[in-house]
Amino acid sequence: MIFSSNLFIFGFMPIFFATYYLTPRVGKNALILLVSLAFYEFGAGPVVVVLALSIVVNYAAACAIEVADGGTRKLIFWLTVTVNVMSLFYYKYFNFAWQAADSVTGGALERIGWAAPHVALPIGISFFTFQALSYIADVYTKHCPAERSIVRFGMYHSLFPQLIAGPIVRYVEIRSEIVFRSISLIKITDGITRFAIGLAKKVIIADHAGQITDAIFGLDATQLTPSTAWLGAIAYGIQILFDFAGYSDMAIGLGRLLGFHFPENFADPYLSRSMTEFWRRWNMTLSRWFRDYVYIPLGGNRKGPLRTYVNLVVVFFLCGLWHGAGYTFIAWGLFHGAFLAGERLVLHRWAIVPRGVFGQIYTLAAVTVGWVLFRSGSFGQATVFLKEMSFMEPNGASWTDALAFLPRDRAFYLLLGIILAVVPMRNFMTVPTVSTTGIFLQRTATLILLVFSLALLSEGTFNPFIYFRF
């Protein structure tokens, strides 16, 4: 069940929230836990067992870590980390590892009768595993106490609004709200507003841009031209921004309806003037996770310039691998890691910092090239795209070729997405703090967006969020 579906909006939401608001405070967490597990089972089927086991294992481990000391405490911590990482590896990377090993050995695995594995990927496993790891690490480092109620911990770990595609919410960020949270008309209105904005981003902008993306990335290599390659890359950049940011908005809105305040996940990333700034604005909860639990433990920037560059590349190698079990994802991660290390090197040696419009153009160009690696199904496809985009082997130089993929409606929504991507959207989010008139205008605009989005949903087709596969 996805948020941008009639079943969720007209079926799940009214029934669940009516029940939730009528449930006594003492039973609200248990209700969320049961509904979250049912919600996950609806989309993932029997592999909901993986989530349930994750709840039990991490709950018990955190409680054991808190009361243990010395070597025992450290042993329990690393065993728990290993269990979480191995579970993620098995479900997400075992197929990829087998294929890589079979390729390196020239097909030896198949010849000896070891058939290719078919491991079903539990949706959102990357997100809830990283959330569990952050909790275990925070308990181990005494940043927070272990949660003694398995119902409260289970609710936190399986919280359906952000379970499948984030934002990654640390236990310490909502600890007090897990115990007690209030509901008010203002919070409900704000939650609905935020949800409606996210829904509009998804179905109005992302889905229309996705139609262009799918058409162009589905072309045969001989059909691709510089103009179509650039259009496909730009359209995907708009699609993934509004798809992922739209999901985050909807998750934050749903959280607000429950009384939670989830962390922001996007801050107008295409306004960035460097790749370093881009990663402070894009998928911010993931960036902070890698900073706090990988980059800093590796030494961060405390062990000299060379070690800093290595740490950055390692972090983004893992970031690329986290996004998917494929060489193109790894290349995408290393691509960004190289840029961040390069920017730090330039800043360290010559104190040069990208500024103004030049910095934004440079960042957008680099990010767009990176999206080609991210979206392509293979290095071969990515190579063809990049050659066309750089005019190295153009099949044709006519910039009118791209018009075939831009019927009037798609062209309008893509242009709208491009404009909104470079306009500070946070200003719209903060209108209610300005004036009563601002509140009225925002609510009116939100209502119009909601009605239009629902109209598009009624005639649209199933289009899952991009990050569901991560």
C-alpha cells in the first residue's frame, strides 16, 4: 500500500486515524505497532517476519547492552551490529554477491550446481536496519537509555509513516513523544497540509517527469541523441527529487497527525552551490547517519587531509552500495565521494569555494551526470548516455529530437518541476508563522493541490516510490 493511492487515502487513513484519535492514550502505541506490522505485511507479505525479528533482537540487545559492562557490553554491541548487517547483506546483496562471484570464476558456481539464489528483498530493509543500528549505537555510547517497553520500541522501529523510505528517525529525536504526545487541531491541519504538499509533488511533478524518464531510458542505444539523453537525465533529476521529497513530506505529515515531529529530509538541494552543500540538503537524515556512525568513527577530518579524503570516499562507497546492489550504484557513490574529496582538497590548498550562480550551475551539472549512473540499468547504458551528453559519439545533433518526448502536458509539468526545484520551497512551508492571511493562502493553495492530485490519482496508474526498492 503506497501513500499516493486511493486505497490509502480513502480507505486506510480515515479508518486508522478515526480509530487512533478515539483510542485512549495508554493504547495508542500498541495500536500503531499492530497497524504498522499489518501495513508492512500488506506490501511485503511473509517477510514481515524479518521486521518482527528485528524488533525483538534489537530490543533485547539494547536492554542487555545497558546492564552489561566492560568486554561483555562491547561484545553484545558488535554481535548485534553484525546480526543487523548480515541480515541486510543477505536480503539485499546476496544475489549480487553470487552473480559477482560466478562472473569472476567464469561460471564455476553454476557448473558445480550452485544455482543462482532468489532472495526476496523486504521493502525498506535499508531504512529500518539503519534506524536499528543508530538506536543500538546510541544506547552503547550512552546517548540514550534502552527502551524498556517492547511495545514502545516496536512502535518506534516499525512506525509506518517512515518505515519504508524514511526519513531515518533516531530514537533520541522522538523519545519524549514516544512516551507522551499531544494532538491539536493545529497539528492535524499542519499534518494534512504537509501530506497534501507531498502528494502533489509525487503525482503532479514526479509521475509526469517519470513518464519522460522511462520512455528515454527505454530507448535502444542507436535511438539516443544528445538532446534526448540530456532530457532523460534532467527529467530523472526532477522525478527523483519530487518523488523522494514528496514521500518525505507525506511521512512528516502523517507523523504530525500522530503527534510526532520527524526530522526534515530535504532543504532545496538543487539550490546548492557545491556538492558538499548538496549532501547537506539532500536526504539529510541519511547524510547525518553516515556522518555520525561511519565518517566520525573512521576519524572524520581529525587525522590529516589524506585520511579525510579516504574517509569521504569510503563513506560514499558505502552510500552508493546502500542505495542498491549494483555496480552503477557503487560508481554513483564513488562519483560523489570523489567530488566531495576534490572540493575539500581545493578548499584546503587554494581556499577556493564555488560561489553564486557558477557554483549552482556546476553542482546541477555534476548531480545530473551522477543521476545517469544512478538510473541506468548497466554501465553500458550509462556509457551510451554520457557519450551522447558529451557529444563524443552523437547519433544526431538535432535538439528537436527531444520534442517527441514532450507532449504539452508532460512539458508543462516538467517545466513546473524545474522552476520549483530552484525556488526556495521552504518559504512556502513556513508561511503559517507569518500572518493569518498567509495561513489562509497556504491552506487554500493546499486544498487546490489536494483536489487536483486526487483527480490525477483517480485516472492514473500504479507508480511506486523510487526509494521503495532501497
